Amino acid sequence: MAEPKTKYDRQLRIWGEQGQAALEKASICLLNCGPTGSETLKNLVLGGVGSITIVDGSKVELGDLGNNFMVDESSLGQSKAKCVCSFLQELNDAVKAKFIEEYPEALIDTNPSFFSQFTLVVATQLVEESMVKLDRICREANVMLIFARSYGLTGLVRISVKEHAVIESKPDHFLDDLRLNNPWPELRGFAEAIDLNVQDPVAHKHIPYVVILVKMADEWIKSHGGSLPSTREEKREFKELLKARMVAMDEDNYKEAIDASFKVFAPRGISSDLQQIIIDSCAEVASNSSDFWVMVAALKEFIANEGGGEAPLEGSIPDMTSSTEHYVNLQKIYQAKSEADFLVIEKRVRNILKKIGRDPNSIPKATIKSFCKNARKLKVCRYRLIEDEYNNPSLPELQKYLTDEDYSIAVGFYILLRAVDRYAANFNSFPGQFDGGMDEDISRLKTTAVGLLNDFGCNGLTLTEDLINEMCRFGAAELHAVAAFIGGIASQEVIKLITKQFVPMSGTYVFNGIDHKSQLLSLY
Amino acid sequence: MADAAPPSKSRDLDKLLLRPGNLVGPSFEPGVQLRDDLQEYAKVLVVGAGGLGCELLKDLALSGFKNLEVIDMDRIEVTNLNRQFLFRLEDVGKPKAEVAAKRVMERVSGVNIVPHFCRIEDKDIEFYSDFNIIALGLDSIEARSYINAVACSFLEYDSDDNPREETMKPMVDGGTEGFKGHARVIVPGVTPCFECTIWLFPPQVKFPLCTLAETPRNAAHCIEYAHLIKWDEVHSGKAFDPDNPDHMKWVYDEAVKRAELFGIQGVTYSLTQGVVKNIIPAIASTNAIISAACALETLKIASGCSKTLSNYLTYNGVEGLHTKVTEFVKDKDCLVCGPGVLVELDTTVTLQKFIDMLEEHPKLLMSKASITYRGKNLYMQAPPVLEEMTRSNLSLPLYDLMDKVPKDILHVTGTINKDNKKSSGLRKLRVIFKGIDGVTDMDMAGGA
Ligand SMILES: [Zn+2]
């Protein structure tokens, strides 16, 4: 087996060849390569991203040796970007690594078009003013952006992308798609051909629970005026009926049927999450719509027509007690229905493409297939511009966080992280950055933070003295362990954004290194 | 007046260690002394030099610690390279602990890391007592359980059954799987120990043999049939070696045949390896997150510079980002971190008889026991030299071997047979000798 694939074996088991290919195509730009930035990139370089470009104008100082693993004694006085770049290159020679010795703030101001060449920009340790500018640039150029910042025992991670649509969200726990509450004719026909009263005890205990439930639900419907069990009492009764059909205590298939009986009672139709997606205005497609929304438009038509209110069938079934023969045949029935649904959707996709003046074959079959298989799990993530959030944070949310004990430290840090930037803009250093004058710094930070809250129309007294003191104590320190944590989170989110698998975080993640009660704040 | 501090490698850490704070640990005494003591006296053991261990060593070396040791029995493999960033392709085959220690020392000057290329059970208990904090970067429940028992064995209780603070050996423990992980702080006697909350790690569900033999339904069933049933049928007596590529290929080919026979799809070589070796997917980012949390807690425990995690952090990055802190509670009847299993003995019981009793004791079920008393080996099953040296003790009364102390703590290590599963284990016993005046008087007094 070739070495590179073996090297990535443990991650290929998570995001597969396709995810890996997306990573290997991606080009990432890092702004500032202190420990937060370096650690973010390290995790991405190990995973095999295509290329990295490090932008940092600073030289390595003695203090950097104490918090950044990518620089050492021999780096002192040299370009930090260069030293970090050469260490990262050592980790994986498949990655194209380069550096630019320049301050990110300068690039943002003088050369905004620089950023449009990248798949994604990781911006670390930027102050608010630069974040806001960069955010506008990247949004305009359609480049994905993620902010990461470590500050003493706090920090934040925030994604900024106009829209991120996920087909393969791969949730951990998701109800399987068995349609026991709404079986289609072939499934019903298959179940009918199997005799629940078969005399042979071995055969009896190897009837798959899917068959048991379809037949028993049918029986119930016939004697209950066409409806499935709905009240608590009816559900209990239905389970009793199942139990009564057992001929021995060790019939696992019947136990599974009783445990799975809620699938019969479940409401028909699509989830409210999916409903939200199909009524989204983007589902009214035009010639410039993304492939994703074209497929959603087809899905919407399918649900309203052939689907009879349901999404296309996923087509896979969980393992269950069964004879091999029944199981394999059952699998085939689910696969056939799934394939039929796919063909209908594919046709609709091609028609829609034609209608909006695009090449009807521009979306590959495999993509449509994957879309159909995952139709119930689609996710659309949208992120507000940083500037909008900062100028108009959702007040009810902010008030709620400020008064909720679980959130109080995290939201306090959120406010203080913004306050220190205002402070720095006024006083040319962060509070507590230098020794001495701590009391003055504390009172200035307090005034700044209260002013910030008042600007939103919030009561400033909700910030505790303790937290303000701590923030000054941190003095803008970039601690390695905190940077490694923040960098780890940032790289994880980058991977999700690039592979288009799993669901990236929403809102702003505020790290609370005091007791680890970190929170995700949704201020929009 | 704001002064720029003179350049120092400790520039950032000093903010936390030298300045007083409001949200800090009860023992926090900020100052240069604290920073220097951390460097000079604090000793941390990192258990495991894999995905978590590599990160932990780096994080601790850059968090003010200068005396580190690392223990790991494994050698570097190609599949480690996507996350174990201290290793390079040319290191494949070398001991992880040694390479990891060397790489970190090369880059962080002034840090000393002692590697131990061996099994955790190969070290005697005294080895572990030497460290202030033990950081666990392991992927097996058995190994966690073992180190936990060792750390808890140092815990002593006073006469009121309150744990004595100076005998507490704190641990931080991390674990990851794909995009998920946990970090926790264990202070024996204060927080739950690993064993108190063992239910958090349910044993893996195995396929019933009859399913494999009679009604296979999916690819994994076919693979396990080839691996667990067919292999033995064909290779009488030859053990299957998961690291032998020929063996793996054979299992794969057999699984493919069986799948074809039953009309089952999905057997691949990669899946075969995954099922047979029980491979847990692993990536750099999750390991980085969890290790960083563990290293930060280690720094906080050692310095008091902030509050500590109380006591269990879970991280899940599959759907969005979820971190959650749960405060689990101690199991007051825990055999491992509690005061110890009480054993009442006659003064005439010999060491041999005592060892035999351990096998039958319902709470212990320990065979092949080795016994230590206050750091002294009373009987050792291995190595042969020690066995020979201690063999003569077997015929002596335990009471005499314990210096005729009426009531004291013994440590026993051996094989624990629980639920038809064997594992190495260590238990603390409170031995009380019957019919000794002192004890009776004391107990009477206590009961009055
Ligand atoms: Zn315990």
C-alpha cells in the first residue's frame, strides 16, 4: 500500500477519500503565526492540506520561545513567519508551504485583493478594527474566513462565511429511515409474504422486526378505522400485542420490535429543519444558484409530488436480528426504493438546470445520489458579518446571557475581549500588558467595558470586578496551552468547512479557561 | 507607570504566575518563587506518547514545567504520522517515548524529559509515587484503570476515614475518538476516580458467535467470522497476529468469500483492518484540544493560578461545537479510591494462605498476587530473581511480615478475574488482625 494513504488511514476513516481530496486541494492563509496560529496550521499540515501561506511581519523574540513550539533558540531575531514555515514543512513534505514577511494589518489595508487567491483565511490575534476590514474583504471575494484569538485564560473562535451548505452532515444519532409509519407497496408486499405464525421456532425468531412492525401496524389499522396508534394507551396496547406474539422468551427480534415500535407512531413527513430549508428563498432558483440550491429545488418538487410529503428514502437499514436471507432481501427492497427516488430527483434536477439555462449535466450523478441519501440531514449555516454583530448584537440574547449563571463568565469575556481592543485603540497598549499601573488599567478597562455595554443599551453592572481584574492580569498573554486549545478548535472547524462534511459551529465560541464553562454565543 | 519587563522566555506565563488574581485556586501564592519552584520541583509523568502524549509533552514543556518523564511501550507506525507530530517517516519502528522526549528537548531548551520504553505494569509502584501529577494520554480502558489504581493506592485515610491531602496524587486524563473527546481531573479522595465512574466507558459490544456462524448480515459479521472462527479452523493452533499483513490479507480474502456466499456487500481491506484491530479514528485537532485542556489543568493544579476543572469536560465537534462540564460525584464505596477493602485476619495466617484467600475474596477475585507492604516487597510473582528472593516469606505469618502492626494498609497487584475477563489490577487492602488488644480497645472506643 502506498505510504501517503497509510499515513492518513486514521482520518480517512472519518472523512473518506473525498474529504481528503478536498483538503489536498485547499489553500490556506494564516495571519499571524504566534502559538494560536502556528498550532492551528500544525493540525492542518499534519492532515495534509494542499498549501499554506503564513503572513507575519514580526521577528522572533525571547518571549516567543516560551510559548511557541515552532521557534527555537536559533530563530531569535529572524522572521517568525519564516521559522514557523520551515518547521511546518518538516511535518509534511506533501504540503506546499510559503511565508510572507509582512504585518497582516498592512496587507489588509494596502492589498485587499491578496486574499482572494485562498480557499480559506485563518486570522489569528487580530484586533477588532482589522477583523472588521478583513471580514468585508473575504465576504466580497467569497473566501471562507475564521477568526481565532487567545488572550490569557480566554479566547474566541468565530467563523465568517456567507453561506455554508452541508450535504454530508454525518450526525452521530439520527433516526433511521425505515418508513414503518408509511410503508410503500413493495415493502408491504414483502412483509405480507412472510408468515408471522410460522411453526418452526428458528424461523419465527429470525423474522426481522421491520416485517413484524409493518404487519402488526397493518393489522392495527384494519381494526382501528385506518389510523395508527396515537394515544399513550393505544401505544401501550400495541406493544402488548407485539409481546403476545412471542413464542419464546429469547426472541430478540420481538424485543427489537417492541423497542422500535415508536418508529410506527412517529409522525409522517419531513422535519421542521428540512421544512425550513425547502421554504428558504434560495430554493427559488435562478441561473446563478449554487448546485446545492438547485438540488433543494428538485427535492422540494419531489416532496410535493412523488414523495407524498416524504423526502427520498435513504436506502440503508440498521443491523437487526434476522435470517441472512430475509435481511438481504429487505436490504434490496430499501435500496430499490431509494434508487427509484433518486432517479426521480435526478430527472427533476436536470429539468431545473435546463430551465435556468444551465448545462443539464453540470451536476454529477454521484453528487445528486449523495444529496438524496442525505436529504433528511441537510444543513445550511449562515454567518453574519462581524461588523453587523458588533454594531447590532441581538439584545434579547445578550441580556439573557448576562443574567444566566452558566453563561455569565463566557459572555463577560466576550464583552471584555471587545473592550480590550477599544482600550488598545485609545491607550496604545492592552490593559495590564506591562507591569505597573495595574489599578489604573483596571479602572480604565472597567470604564471602557461599561461604555461598550451602554452603547448596546445594556446595564454595565452585570460584569463582575473579578472578571475585569482577571482580564487585566492576563495582560494580552498568549499562553501555550490556551493557544493550543483555541488552535485545535479553529483547525477542526477549518476541516469541516473545507471537507463540507459535519456541521461547523455557529455563533462565537468563547473560551473560558477558568473553569472550562466555555460557551457558544449566538448574538444574531 | 507602565514598565516593559526585561525580555524573558517566561514573558506570557509570568502574567499568570507572578500577578495576584481574583479567580484563583486556594493555594495560589504568585511570585518568582512559584515560577521557579514549578520549574525546579514539579515532576509530571506523561503516560502514553501517542496522539495525546506528544501534544501533552509539548504543552507541558511550554507551560513552565522542566521535569517531565514519559512512559510508552509502543513503537512508531506510519499510521501515527497524521497526528503524532513529534514523529517523522524515518522514525518508524523506533520507541515512541524516546523519540518524543528527544524532539521536545531539542526544541524547548532547559526542559528535561526522561523516556521509559516499557509497559506501565513493568514499573514498580514506587516509580509512580515520585511524581506530583500524572497526565494520562491513553486509548485503553485497562491502562487507565491500572494507573488510576496505582495513583489511588497512595491515598491514605485518617482515623476518621477522611482522605489525607498530602497523600493525594492528582491525575489529568484525556481521551479522543474522531471529533469527540474528554478531559478530566482526578484527585483521589476528592473527585471521583476512574473506577467510580467506570460506567462512562461501557464495554464494547461483541457480535454473538451464532450470528457470525449462522446468520451473517453485514460486512463486519463476515470479517469477524473469518477472524474469530475460520482462522482457528484452518490454522490449528497458530495464533492470529493482527500486525502480520499476510494474516490480515487471509482474513480479508475469507471475508470476501463469505460475503459473496451470502450476498452481502461492503467487505473492504480497510474495513477488515478496522474491525479486526478495532481501530479508533483519530485526528490531530481533537488530540490538540483535549491535550491542551489537560495541560492547562496540570498547570492549574501545580500552581493554583486559576480554578480547576470540576471535574469532567466533554467536547463534541460533530454537529457544531459542544463543550460541557459535568461534576461527577465519588462512589463512596469505590474499591479503588475508598479507604481500601477491609480484610480481617488471624495473626497465624501465612502469606501463602493470604494470597490464596485473595483469589476467593468476592470483592477482589485476584489471582497471582504480588504483595507489598509500605514499599517492601513481601512476595513478588516476577521477575524470577525477585520471586526467588521473596519465596521464603510465603510460609511466614503475615502478621510477622507486617512488623506485628495490628492494623495497616497492604498493596496487592495481580490478575483480576471479573465477569470472565482478566485484567491486571492493583488493590489497596486494610488489614486488621483479630484478637489484638490494641485494636479491640480502639474499636470499642470508637463504637462507644
Ligand atoms: Zn473511586
